[in-house]
Amino acid sequence: MNCTKCKTKAAIKLPRHHAAFCKNCFNGFVHDQVAKAIKSQKMFGKDDRILVAVSGGKDSLALWDILLKLGYKADALYVNLGIGNYSERSYEKVRDFADRVSVPLGFTLHTHTVEQEEGAGIRELAQLVHRPTCSTCGTIKRYQFNRAAIEHEYDVMATGHNLDDEAARLLGNVLHWQEEYLDKQGPSLPASVEGFAKKVKPLYRLTERELAAYCVLNKIDYIVEECPMAQGARSLLYKEVLNRLETESPGTKQTFYWGFLDKQRKKESAPTTMAQKDQAMLRSCTTCGQPTTAEVCSYCKLMVRAKTPASR
Ligand code: SF4
Ligand SMILES: [Zn+2]
Ligand SMILES: [Zn+2]
């Protein structure tokens, strides 16, 4: 099998693009896809300061690497969830990448340690507030990433969500007809109000397999196993189903998700979208000042419950 572009020996086959690439041409393809995503969704420019949410997994480390190679100013934030060995090993991967690649280029790795800042690891916190671990984790990560972006004056926050993540999320939202979530799902969410950072997903045109290949070919060491809390998650089932469809019919995931984005773009000209209605309801949390639709934001409510002896 030879590279579609330069005809030397190919390193990876991409059925959804009817192509095969050698390492160099594959890197060019990955960089092009990210550059296209950034441009078409008006994510950020060369002068903007970007904060990348890194977890130690392939997607977020590949994202940090690609943004730096494309010449963007990108620092990163790692949230240490305090999940035993998993968190230790994922932090090692992030630290190693930062020390080897980002810090020598003058970029910074920020860290937030949940055990220190919120007083307990994510599993213990979830037990204290009687909520599922992943929903507690989501609340804390969203809050802390936004806080770091605002406090350190970043222009935009970037996450490593890929095409598989977005297509699985779309499938879940469609299966349950969660119109409210459908309306908010997209690769570029503007900074709706003062205090809310703009959020972007520059990897939405690349699959999990392509990002894993990018890391392997570029010697980016990442944590291979999923977070132990992800076991049994619905999103994994949706990904499996989409992978079966993709094997039978290459290109299914991108047709599904990109088609949705096309429809969403056309809808944006409609007078008032649900996201705009939501924005109109935002106000400052009376405890911490971050934007929220309630009087007190969900992070502050969670922390009150975690610290109230009656909830234990
Ligand atoms: S699987 Fe759950 S606990 Fe683990 S990182 Fe994801 S949301 Fe957090
Ligand atoms: Zn080539
Ligand atoms: Zn608050």
C-alpha cells in the first residue's frame, strides 16, 4: 500500500477519505483538518491566547501538539481528579509532554488538584453529594476550566473532543430527542456573557483512530486506558454502534455529524435560537460570581452539599 500523495510506503489507511498516507503526508492531513476546523468555525487567530484542557489521553495531547506546530499560542490546564493510579499515570503523561515539548517553547502547564482545592478526590466528593461520579466530575471540570480561562485572561478554551465523541453525543441526543442539548452542541461556543470563556473543539474533523495514529507516529506518549469511571457509560455503547456502521460504510460518522452542523448553520439565521434564550437568562452566581441560570451556580451548590455534615 502506497501513500496517495507522494507514492512512498504508506503508514496508515483512511477508508473514509479513500486514501492512505505516509507519516509526513498523514501529519499534513491532520494539520490541514485542524486548520480547516479553526477557520470554518472561526475558533481563534494567531494572536489569541488559548487554554487547552489536557487529560493525558491521546486527543488532548495531540491537540496541544498540533496547535503548537501550527504556530498558535497554547497553554494547558490539567485537572487532577484524584482517581488513584489512573490520575497519577495520566499526570505523568501530561508532565512528560509539557517538559519535552511545550515548556521549552515557552508555554505553561497549569494544574488544578481536586483533592487539595475541593477537599476530596472526585469519587469521594460524588459520594458526599449523592450524585454520579461523572456528573460531579463534569461540574467541577467545567467550572475550573472556565475559572482558569477567565482568571488568566485566555481568549478561548480548547478541548480534545474528536469526531467519535461528537457523533456519539449527537446520537445520544437524537435518540432521546434532547432538543435543548442538540441546540447547544457544536464545535465553537461563543463567550456568551462576561465571565464565560469561548469554548472550541478543533479536533471535530478527526476520528479517535486517526488521533491515536498521530500520537504513535509522532511519539506522543499518552494514557491508553479510559478513566475507570467511564466503564459502562452510554457514550461507549454509542461509539461501538457507530464504529460498526463505519466499518460497513466508511464515512458514516462524518456524514452524520457534519450533516448536523450544516443544518445547524442554516438554523442560525432563525430569529431566536434556544442558546440565545438561555443567554438572556444568565446572571452572576451570588456566591462566586460565575455566570449561571440559577441564583447559585451548580459548582457552588455542589460544594455546599459536600461541606454540609447532613449530606454525609
Ligand atoms: S469518565 Fe467520568 S470521572 Fe472519568 S474523567 Fe470522564 S467524566 Fe470524569
Ligand atoms: Zn506521502
Ligand atoms: Zn458559584
